[in-house]
Amino acid sequence: MKITLPLLLFFLSQISYSQPMNQIDPKMIQSFAPTGVLRVGINLGNPVLAGLDAATQKPKGVSIDIANEIGKRSGIPVELIPFKSAGSTVDAIKTGNIDLVFVAIDPVRGADVSYTPPYIQIEGAYMVKADSTLKLNDEVDRSGIEIVVGKGSAYDLYLTREIKNASLFRAASSQAVIDDFMAGKGNVAAGVKQQLESDAKRYTGLRMLPGRFMVINQATGIPKARPEYEKTTTYLSAIITDLKSSGFVAASMKRHGIEGAKVAE
């Protein structure tokens, strides 16, 4: 059979697409998804990453798109397990009940979680009541100021390290921050900018302080307790890097109408 150029290009394309699957280490996959199903923790407390579809009540969002793509490329079925907070997903990965999480990179969590490079950057912001004397982020860390934060969230961990003079009140979840704040807790509400803006729509007399107090780098993470976690992290990091450079993450953000965030560099 004479091999023409189009036919040769077809053969080469089939080799290039099949090689990644052939090169996946079975031991790594067993470590990554020991039950045969990739159990993914989905944090519903961050609307930038995930939410529930109004019609189906199933999780949707950027993290779901990435989780499904990881499962597709790895040849593993995906089970999405929703949680109300990032802290709950980290607790679940510590106990081995899930295999993959989408959370902010933080040194405290890093003791148990191995991170890929970030795939998206979001902002932590402050919200105050309209009659508050506070005008700038730099004015918040003062004696007598109490900041309401979601317990175990990335900004809780960050503010715990950084705040020197103000105090923290920890709400049960990120979604509960504004409700607790409006019920009389604290002088300042802290959280993901989009979450605060969304929750604040239920009330009047609130305003955001301009700018941000932190940049939150969101990444995928796996438990360090797994025997092949370093190899798995390298494998997942390559996927995340490709999803960013190929435009997959940007397209997902656009499809889900995500604003005020950007693809991580």
C-alpha cells in the first residue's frame, strides 16, 4: 500500500493522541483513584468555582468542567461530591473520603494537600455597612474591629496570619458571613468578592471597600497521604497547565458567566 502524505499525517495524529493514555502509570492511577472512581470534592461556597444548576440541582461551573476533563483524560469515571465550604472539602481529603479538591493554595492546608499550579485567581474583599467610617482596606486592622469570615476558608487562614490588631469572628460557612454580619456580628465582612456581592443583594445599606485585601490562587489538590502523590501531582500539573494555555479554562469561565476573576498565569 502506498502511504500518501494525508494518510501519514492521519497515522501520526492517532499516535500523538493515544500516547498519553498509554503512558499513564497504572500504579499512579490506583493511588489517585483507589476506588476506581475519581471522587471530587466540589465547594459550593465559592460561586466563582461552582454552583447548582437551577433546573437540575446538579453542580456546574469551572471546577466541574476541569474535574470532568481530568477524568476524561485519565480514563476514570468522575463522582462529584458537593460541600458547603472549602474547609469541609479539605477535611474530607484528609480522611481519604475524596480524591481531588478545588481549593485555594494555602501553607496550612499544604501540610496535607499537594497542589497543582493555580488555574484561576480571585480576590478577597471587605464589605461594610453604608454608615461605616472605614473607607480603605488598610484601615481594617485596628483594635475594636471584628472581621466576620467563613470558618476554614482561604481568607480565614490568611487573616489569621496577617491581622495584628483586629479580631476575627468565624461564621459557620462563607454563605453565612453576610447573614451573621447583618445580625450584628462584627464591623467588617470578609470573603470572596463575588460571594459577598451576591449575598448582599438580600439586604440594603452595604458597600464594598475598594480594591482587595488578598489574591486567592485556586488550584486542584490531592492528599499527600497517597503513596504516588508526587507523581500524581506532576501528572495533574501538566493537565492544568495545558487547560490554561489551550484556552479551556478561559472558555469555561466565559460559558459560566464568571466575572471579576482571571486565568492564573
